[in-house]
Amino acid sequence: MQEKILTILVQDFEFQEPGLDDNLRDDHGFDSIDAIELLGKIERILGFSLTREEKEKAMEIRTINDILDYLERIQQGRAQ
Amino acid sequence: MKRRVVITACSAITPIGYGQQSIVESLRLGRSGIKPLRDDGLLTGHIHSRVFGTVDYPIDYAFNRSQRKTMGPVAYYACQVAKDVLEASGLSKESIASGRLGVAFGSTHGSPTVQRDIYQTFFQSLETEFSSIGAVDYLRSMVHTTAVNITRMFGITGRVIASSTACTTSSQAIGFGYEMIKFGVQDAMLCGGADEYDTTTVAVFDNLLACSVGYNDCPSRTPRPFDKKRDGLVVGEGGAAVLLEEYESAKQRGAAILGEVIGFACNNNGGDLILPNLDGITSTLRLALDDANIEAKEVDYISAHATATKMGDIIESQAIEAVYGQSPYVTGLKSYTGHTMGTCGAMELIMTLYMMAEDFLAPTLNLQEIDPRCARLNYTPEVIEASTRIAAIQNFAFGGVNTCLLIKNGNEVV
């Protein structure tokens, strides 16, 4: 999953040398529009639609590690 | 408060070239920008008109992803010409962001390419595809996408006017921008219009029997404004922008003065939304002269709307004759570019500025035999080497909207 996310951030969002703890906004200019676009891509990776609550949770994300933690929680939640 | 308004920079991406040199060359050589309609895999098989005013040369866009993410194809045209204009103007970053510069910019209906992608997702069976329609798609496709992508890219914080009145979109934008400055609301306005390659518009006009269909095998022979063998309009694409500034401040900062907007009028026919209306158009032309406080005989040149539809050209020629008689030269510049819809008013104004600057007038392409039903005017059969002091730019739109802009040659502005 980490590789997929990094590939998306580099190819689609044109991140230069992303670090897992980089601040998405400050270090890569990632904004609210990007967040919405990324959620669409995440839905495609996961193969299901996110709920409104799940999407709102995503707005707390600040780093790539936060994205990976977020995905893990979503997948665990759905598995239960 | 009534202030004078001058044009200090301009740029146009047109089917006959990008920038003054290539556009003037096309006008002088009679080079048409009409090409075969490209297959869109959806509508083209059902459209009878197979021609389009096409921008078929590469444009070196240097927008980064942060800028591109909210832009559909129409915004690329808009932001590129806006960028050219701001760079050419020499305005400082501080004045661009001061709140005294506004934007009046529009398109016919945002980005139909993006809208088509959105509609296609409705026919997808996957729920994830449906849910992927989001804010970005809206920002790329919405009616005011050109205006706000420009404000975003350059940090412009003044008024935003996003006119969207089909063929009068950009002439209205320039007219409304002129009024913003004239009455002291803003000190400068970046004005214009853009429309992208779009077969939906072709299909609409094709169904209305307004498109040219008889020259599919020889695209450059159509449209034919005022010609006896004209058979309709040809849809086109492009983008065009001008920077308007208050005269005294432009002069003070040493800005190049390409022309002065001395008059503007906009009215409505108050009835039929499609048919051209002689009274409405005649009234617009007279209102513009009143606004400029000049007499009809002072106008040397008319850039006619001249779409090459059967009725439109006849009515417009009658209106010109009623107001101006047979004195001013008259050209239908759409004979070169096709009907670039939301762009045409600004594009034709810029082509007129170029001709004013280089002391010539382009002829109407394909005007071989004047339709006897059109009024007898001073049509330009060939390139004329002549200086123009004042020009009228006329545009009329579906919905019964009429506009007329009166422009004074920059060399005459004192």
C-alpha cells in the first residue's frame, strides 16, 4: 500500500522526493482540492466507497504516514 | 465619475495563429483556420457539418500541477492569454493583487470536455466511479471556471464578472470591464473569453440548420460572410484577453497604449431568442455611438459579427447601412477563424487592434459574390492599406443579446 500511495503522490500529484513524515501542505503544497482528489483515488484502490464520516476523518491527515495509518484503520474497520 | 479607459496589453490564441505576427500574416495572406472536424467518438457521426475553426498548433503551457488541477481545456486557453497579457503589461505583483484589478472573463458553458466526462460516470456501474465526481470536476467545468482560474493563478483579488452569453460573452466582458473602470469601481480589468474544442456546440447549431454543410470537402471555403453562396456558421475555438486600464494611471506608468475603448452598448431584442432583430441591433449600434459621444461618420471600420448565416448577415448589413450608410469598411473576421463563440468579441477586437497598429484592413475571406439581399456596404474585397482611427466591434448572441464596442486607435489617443 505504501508503494501505491507514494506512486500516486509522485505521478499524479507531482511530489518531489516525498518523505513519510513530510507535511503534505507545507512541504508539497497539498491542499483541500488535492485531498478530495486523493480520496477518489483511494476509493479505487480499496474497491469500495468511503462513508462521509470516513472522508471527514481524512481531513485530519497531515503526513504520508497519516495516510497509511488512515488506510489501515479503514481496512481493519471494514474487515470487522 | 467618468474616466477614460485604454487597452494596454492583449493576446489571442486563434485558429489562424497565436500572437500578433502570425495572426497578421494570416490576415494579410488570406489564410483560413477552418479544418476538418475531428472525430470525438460520440457526436461527430451524427453531425452534418464537418468543419471547425481549429487551433492545430502546439502551445507550450508552463503551468504547474497546482495550477492545472482546477483547469479544463477552456481554462488553459484563458490562463495562457491572461498570463501573456499580465507579462506584457509590466504591472507589478503588488498592483495585480491590490484589489484594484478585476477580471471579466467568460466562456459559453465552462468546459464541455469535463462535463462530458462527468456525464459518462453516470453510466458506469461502479459505485466508486460515481462517487469520484467531486469538487475538482466542478471547478474544471463550471461556467465561471475561466475567470476564477485566472484570479487563482495570478492572485487577483478585485471584482469578478463571469459573463456567459454565448457569442457576446467576451464583448460583454470587455464592455463590463470598461464600465467598471469608467465609473471608478476598478482601476484595471483583465477581460476576455475562451472556448475549447467542442462538438456539442456544433451539434446544437447543426440541429438548428445554422451550420455550414456544403464545404465539408474544402473547409477553407467556408464560412462565407455576406457571400451569395454562404450556408451557415463554422464553430471554432480559442482564447483572447485584453488588459483595460484607467487612462491617466496607464499614461503615468508609461504603459503601451494599444487603443482606447470609447464606447460600449449592450441591449436585448426583448423577444425571440434565436432570430436576429433589426430594431434591436440598430439600437445597439446607435447606443454605442451615443456612449462614445461621436457621430457615425467618424467610424472608419466595422468588424461585423457576420457569422455567415442566411438571415444574420442580411439583418446586420441592414443595421449597418441604417446607422452608418456605406462609408466605413466592413469585414467579417469569422471568415478566417470560424465562430469562436465566447471568444469571438475579444478575438475580433484584438485582430482589429493589430490591423490598426499595422495600418491595413483584411478582406472578408470567401466573399466572392455579395448576396444581393445584403445591404450595399463598403465590403473589403482585398487587403486595404489604410489607417483606421475608430473601429466598431459588433457581436450578437442567442438570447437576443447585442453588443457594440467602439475602439480608438492607440496612435490617436492623446
